[in-house]
Amino acid sequence: MLTILTDALLVALLLAALMVIRGFALARSRGSVPCRLKVGPSMGPGGWRSGVARYADGELHWIPLIGVLFRPRHAIARRGLTVSARQPISGGLWAVDCGEVSLAMSEDALTGFLAWLESAPPSAYLDVA
């Protein structure tokens, strides 16, 4: 009985360590910025999930910090994206609504996000407030 509990505890610790290593790898990855995301029609206060954002092939990929896979949970296409005016939120972050999701990031990361939007090819339709 003690061996089973010890093995289960060892497996749980190993999984926790792998999740922490994954989080560090995502945060330190080149081209990634810390970004919070909120999904849903009722995007009121609260409900922000922490993750990282990466720019890839005309899309912003958002990957949660807590998880097992390195695949993006959300991919926001630059083409046709409508972005609201930025608004300050707690923790020195700035939030923008991007359709059915809201993104929150530092002022520097938001500047980079808006520059990425504006650098779209001339054929892309953008609406930046």
C-alpha cells in the first residue's frame, strides 16, 4: 500500500515539474510575450487566463501557461481583425477587445501587437481603433 502511494506521489511530482519546465520554456521562447486572454460575450472584470502570445503566419497564437501541450489554444487571424481602443486594467496591463476575445498585455507588448496589425499587407482589411 505504501509503495502505491509513493509511486503516485512521484508521478504527481514529475508531472508538476514538467508543467513548470513547460511554462519556463514558453515564457523564455524567442518571439513570445506574456499575454492574458479572456473569452466570451460577457467580458466583464475577472476571468483572465495567463499565457504567452506568439506571432506566426499572419496569426497571433495564444498558448496557456498551465497545460501540457505546446499547441496554441487560440489563433487570432490578422486579416479582418477589429480591435477596440486600449483600456488600462490592473497590474499595469492594457486590454483590447479583438472580436470574441480580449487580450491584456504590457504597454510595450501592446505597442508591438498594434505595429504587427498595421504592418499587414495592403490586401488585408484591418480596423484598428
